[in-house]
Amino acid sequence: MGWRLPLRSLWRNRRRTILSLLVIALGTAVSAFVFGFLENSRLQIQQSTVQEYGNLQIASPELWNSKTDGYGYLIAPAAAAQVGGLLAQEPGFRGSTSQLQFPGLLGTGRDTQVIRALGIEPGNPVLDFADHVVAGRGLAPTDTAAVFVGRTLADKLSLSVGSIVMATLTTVHGAYNASPFTVVGIYKYTNAQFEEQVVFIPLAFAQRLLDTDGVDRIVVSLDQIAETSTVAVHLTTGLAASGIALAPRTWDDLSPFYRQLASYFNALFAFLSFAISILVFFIILEVQTLAFLERTREVGTIRALGTTQREVFVLFFAESAWLAALGSASGVAVGALLIAAFNAAKIQWLPPGTIDYFTLGAKIEVGTVLVPFAISFVATLLSALYPAAQASRLRVVDALRVE
Amino acid sequence: MGSDSRFCHVRGRPFLEARDVTKTYQVGAETVYALRDVQFAALQGDFVVINGPSGSGKTTFLNLMSVIDRPTSGDVFIEGQSTSAKSEGQLALLRKTKIGLVFQSFNLIPVLSAAENVEYPLLLQKRPPAERRTRVAAMLSEVGLDALARRRPNELSGGQRQRVAIARALITGPMIVLADEPTANLDSKTGEAVMDLMRRLNEEHCVTFIVVTHDPAVSRYAQRRVRIHDGQLIEEDVGGLASPAS
């Protein structure tokens, strides 16, 4: 009967159908909410990771593999210029900056802290942390012995803008060196450990302190995060073809934390989806089996009228398809309302390892609702297979005898 | 006008034939014969009433004739073709195109309206919507239900429901209609009306009717009367057919 009979058959037992729809809708809504929440969290962490590392970094394999003594991995200015040429050819390339990182000590006379100094190009928008300033300012191109420190470090060493600190380090030749720095600004970041350890200084001054004209990495910024892998592949080929012994690492390669978290989120969502699917599957299986039993005589009638076994199967399956579509679509709508309410509540949370409260949120977009919709839809359809097959295999005379 | 003239009766090859049909059921270790070596033939336009007490094998016979069941031995022929080797799908096709069925409990689909119930076999035949609408309207008009086309079965009386069932059985223009106790769930007046309708349709459409009943009143409509007893069919002499109205 086309779409009419299966659709109307759904409403024979309204209470049962509404219960079934509620189960599917609730499963879809919970799934959409959790997926939206996890996806939102993942994207925020992704954004912050890319902000910390750039889309990708180019450095010597020795640096990536930590198989080096001293500063043998540094990139000479000529090689850096060649890399710049290759990068300029990449579509989606936004900018790059050179960095020179080195460990050292930062002291005030009273306290000392182990730090990781990042020599950066002041004024270069790639990774300058200028929009994280909480006091003073970021580094300027005219700065020399200036340092931009994290909030946690500033608290620990009781630093403020204008404070003088002493940095001690080892040059590329193994000699000790030290220099006073003026704190020009304080930044904040989501990661307390980063705030405590990382200080920014002008690249030229860092090179002078280390007595080198090299840099240890080139940080690359792209228009889209999604382009990262493609550009990394192009660069690997381009660097090898140009005989430059450098290799790119993408932001997710550089951040094991992100990869672990993303994989944990995926596992969490897969487990939840599986649990919901199983729940939906067995409840709908039960409901459809009951519905089939109640209509055994009717199946006998339509078979007697000439409906084939396949058509009976399709009829019952179509009924479940309606149930699946209505339930899953309602679930998406409920999930969207739930997410809107959750986002409007602006719930604050302090993630471990951070010092700023974070506003919890969930994302709602085609991708985050399509997956829960598809999971509930498929689980419902699968649950209909057995009752539909049973109905289609009935012997007509036996079915007609059922009162 | 002789009494037989009320029936459309075309002599020729039997449309429906049972040859040596036996149907047994296994009850524990015992084999029960529902039908034993039954011979039967129906010609186009026949109006056959099959009588018999409860448990005599009437419904079994009807199930075999309507190819919704298979005989233990023997064969049922439709338009001269054996049905014993046919697949389930081929038998469904025969039921869909050649046979109309009327059930004791009407067996209408409760979620469909009267018109939709009548339309159902045409949908199975994948007829175009315009043709379906025209034929359903004409058939409902013929059984006097055009005003109740949109009503669901639970909004119809027993007699109205049986008329919908008859319309459903005839909508595809079958060669034969098999009716199982069509008046059993109706009061005598409504039962008579339903039988009058079937008789009229038999006359007008020249469709073979085989009516199984235990109601002696229905026998009055028979052009051929067959008694079923202990799984055997016995053709009875109708003689001067009494007018149902008399």
C-alpha cells in the first residue's frame, strides 16, 4: 500500500508507538548531545594546539628524533630561505616564523625557575601570543633583552611588567652565558605548565645569546587546519627534491596529548553509541515482534490476497523505517534543544592542569547530528529485520487461523 | 425465465479443478484425513455452494482451491495448469490475478478506509493511480458503498464490511471468487443481502462463485450444491432452484 499502510500501521497501538519513538528519540538526543559536546571540546583543544604549535613545524629529523648532542640540528639561514621559497608555493599558506628554543634558568636573585625560552620574531603574527596578554604587551620588533612571561611564572617569581630577571643558558658551543631581561608583558594560556615554563624572547637576541645565526624550527601557519596533512606531504616531497635535510611535523604529531584525547573521545562516543544502539535495537525488536504477532491474521489475509513474501517483508520493514525516521528526526530536534539550553546555561568548568575556568559548550551542526541520526536509524532498521522476516515466512493458512 | 437463467453459466473447460486431492494432518501418531481423493471442477459462471458440518473439511477444501495451501496428494488445476509445482511467488501471482477471496470475519485491514481496502489488490497489481480511483469508485458504487468510501472498517456494520470484502475480491476482475462462510457473522437479513449481492455479481460479471457454508439458508442460492462429508464431496441435485426471495 505504498507508504500509507506502513505509516498508518504505526498508529494502531499509539501508546506503544509513542514509547518506541521516545526510546529512539531519547537515544538519538543523548547521542547527539554527547557527540556535540565531545566535538566542541575536541575542536577547542585542536584550536589551542594549533595556536601553540602552528599547523606544522619544519625541523631537522635529529631534533624530531631527539638524537643529537648540542645544537647540531639548527637550520642555517640559507636552508631557512629555501624552505621559505617552498612554502610560498603552497596554496593555503598563511605565514611562517622561525624559532629558536633552548632551555635555561630564569632568576630574580631570590628564586630561580627552569624555563624553555622561545626565540620568536616579534611582530610576526604566527605564534606571537600577543592576544594572550594580561599585563604589559607582547614583544615588539624593536625589543632586544625583553621577555614575555607566563602568568604562572610571574606569580611564582613575583614578576611584574618592568621587572628585571637574569637568564642563564648554554651557548651552541657549550659555554655558559647569561643576560638580564626586562619583563615587557605577561601572557595567559590554557595550560598552566606552559605558562610556568615558556618565555618568549626576540629571536635575534636569542641567536646572539646562543652565538648562532641558525634557528631550530620553522613554524608554519595555514588558512585551514584541514589542509595540514596535504601540505605536509607536499613539503616532504619538496624538501627531499631540493636536497634539504629537514622534515615537517604536523600539529597533531607534535601534540601527543591531543591525539590521546581525540582517540579517547572517539572511543567514548563509540562506546556510548554502541550502548544506545543495543538498547534501541532490543526495545524496538521487542515492540516490532509484538506488533507482528498481533497482526499475524492480517499478514495471512494480505498474503491470501496475493501479497508476496518479499512484499510482506518490505511492508514491515517500511513500518520500521518510518519509526526509525520519525524517532531519529525527533531525537535530533530534542538533542538540538538540549544543546541550545546547555550552551545558554554557560556552565563553567576548571579542567585539570588549567587555571582559567572554561565555558562548557556543545556543537550542533550537520556532522554532529548526522552520525547519531544514522546510528539510531540503522539500529532501528536492523531490529526490524527479524520480525519482518518472520512475518514474511508465515504459512498463509496458519496465519489465517490465528484469532 | 427458468431458475438457472439467473446464473451466468458458460460451458467449456473447467476454470478450477481438483483431481484426486487428499489433505491429511498429523495429530500425534495418527493421520487425520481432512479431504480424501476429492474430484471437483468449476466452470466459468458457476455458483457453487458447498455445505457441510463443522470440521467436515470445508475450509480445508477452500484453502486448497484458493492455493493458499497445498494438498498432501493430488493436484489443483487453474485454467488447466497444475499448481503443485508452482513456487510460493507463482501461487501469490495466481491469487493476485485470478482469484478473489471473501472471509467469514471479513478480514479487512483496519487502518485502511473502505476504498483503500478495495484498492489494495490493485496496488499489488501496480495499476496506475487514475485507473485505481476509477475502478474503486465503480466497484464501491456497485456494492452500494460509495457514500461510505472513506470510512474505516470499525465504522461500518458487519454487512457493510462484508460488502467491502466482496468489492475487494472482485476489484481485479478475477475468474473465481471463493467465499468462506460469508454470512456466518451476519444476521439473517444482512446475510441474505450479501448473498443477493454475490448472486447479482455472479450474473452480471460471469464470475464463478464457490461459497462454503454451514448455513442451510445459503444453499438456496446455489446453482450447484455440493455436500462435504468426512472429507468427501458429494454433488447434490439442486433440482428446481428455489428463489432466495421466495
